[in-house]
Amino acid sequence: MGIGDNLKDAAEATGKRIGEAVDDAKERVSDRVDEAKADSDVRRAEAERDATKAKNEYKEKLRD
């Protein structure tokens, strides 16, 4: 194996490692986006629950 082959192998290994790092970064970002969306869904559901509870309590007071 010559110097050229060694350089080629090193370049290929470096390229592969960079590609893996980019894929890992994309996955981490995607995970964070999914987590933020889930948190948002929970907050929306809690707000809807609280609004429904408040409405029902108000209606109950009107009946009294």
C-alpha cells in the first residue's frame, strides 16, 4: 500500500465519520422538536381541561 492509498483510506474514514456526526445531530434536533411538540400538546390539553372545568363549575353555580 502506498501513501496515496493511505490518504484515500483516511479521507474515506473521515468522510464517513463526518456523515455519522451529521446524522446524529439531525436525530438529536428531531428528538428535541418531538419533545417540544409533546410538551405543547400536554399544555394545550391541560388548558382545555381547565377551561372545561371552569365552564362546568360556572354552569353549576347558575343552577343553584
